[in-house]
Amino acid sequence: MSSLATEPLCDAFGEVVTGIDINDVTAENLYPEIRALFEARSALLFPAQEMTDETHWRLANLFGPVEDRKADERKAGEPMEIPEVSNVREDGSTTEKMDLHTLNLKANFLWHSDSTFLPVPALVNVLTAKIVTTDGGATELASTRAAWAAMPDALRAKIEGRGIWHRYSHSRRKISEELAALPMFNKWPDQCWKSVWTNPMNGQEALYLASHAFKVEGYTEAESATLLDELIAFCTQPQFVYAHRWSVGDVLLWDQRAVMHRGTPWPFKQPRKLASICASVRPEDGLSQMRPETMGA
């Protein structure tokens, strides 16, 4: 039994965790219970925390190696900064509606799992709110574990046992050809992952989807697009979705293997800043079984 005080985030998945200071979490203290709850319930909300940057780094590292997409862009010895999801410039102004930075934020309004386009994808995103808006700007989560369990056999049969190809520029191309052409969205070769991720801790299965997905093995790209849209539409029905309206200090983290997410629009003249650290999945998290060549192994 966990000593954490919890209540359901929504009917389908997730837990709200209260009564702790997240800055007290270490490998020995609280993290084992948090990790067990993460595996069982896929998403955790810690409301109204005052999480330090040091804790943010430490908590992400407890889940796995911190993801660093810009390692090749920094000078030798230059430290990694905590990534931000933000429309706020250094001078405090907000980015313009049609500049490429804002368009990239709009790409996050598509349902996705983080980093499916990387050779090693993300296990978790540890996200916290620094500046929030008065309107819009929610983060929505959709349980692909709950959706997969409820999916009709006819739809399951279309995707089960197949690999899905992912490409970073694919999701950006849905917003802007100019955005998709930027070097940062073309660094990595296409990645192919099994369509269903089995959690090795509990055997629970989840559909593994993202806006970065562009091709399902055994289908043309046009057929794939239709199927992927159908699957995402099923998984993002209201009964499988939780929408989080941010307050400053909230910490939200979720299992990228079993949950898709997206941001929702807000008035871009309003500043919004979230701090986000992703930790990468490890072989023991099921990665070693997600390459299509391991099917049937």
C-alpha cells in the first residue's frame, strides 16, 4: 500500500498526489511509490508545488537519462538548460502569431507522444507551470492504454502486430512547410516502432501513436494517414481524456508509452511558460521489445 495521498485524476487513468513536497523526493524517499503509481496509472499531478530547478533535474533523472535534443548545438562545456514550452522572449514580449517559433508551438496542439522520432524515445515528461494564461493554454492527456482496452476488434485488427514509422518533420509539415524544413526537425532518421507497447511491469498494453507517425507497415502512406487519423480519433474520445488547466507550480508527469498529449490554444498576446524535462526510456521499460524485428521473438 502506498503512503501517498491520492485521488483519481479522471475515471480512465491518472492520480492526483497531495500531501508531499516534491522537493523531498529522492531515489530512496517517495520515488519508489511515485514510480509504482506511474506504472499503474500512467499520469500523476502534483498540484501547487514549489519545485526547484535542482529537483526538476533530479526527478527526471530518477526516471531515466535526461533527453537532450540540442547537444549538437551547444559549445563544448556549455551546460544544458531546462527546456521551455513558451511564447515569451527574453525581453518579456511574446512571439508573433506567424513566426516560426509560434508555429512550432502550434504543432504541439496535435496529439502526440514525445520523441517517437528519436532513436531512443521518451519515457516521461516532467512538466511544470511557470507562467499561465487567463484563457486557454490547457494540456490534454489521452490514455491509449484505456482506449486500446476498449477498442473494437475490427479496428484493433487493422493495426495490431504492425510497425509504425515516425518522423519529426512530418508533424511540423502539418503546420508549415517552412517549419518542417528547419534543420532541427531533420536531424534524425525515420524510426519504426511497434504499434502496441506492453508495459513490462504489469503487462498492460497501450497503442503507441503520435502526430509524428506517417506510415504503417503494410499500408500506403495515404492509407496509413486515414488509419492513423481513425486510431487517434478513437483514443481521444472524451472518456479517455483529461484536460489540465494550469496553475503556477503544478507539476504534471505522464507515461509516454501509454498517454498521448497536446496543448490547447490560448491568446498568443498572453505569455505562457512551461518548463519541461523528458527522460528517455530504457531497455527495462520495454524499449528492447519495441523494434518491429523483435516481433515474435
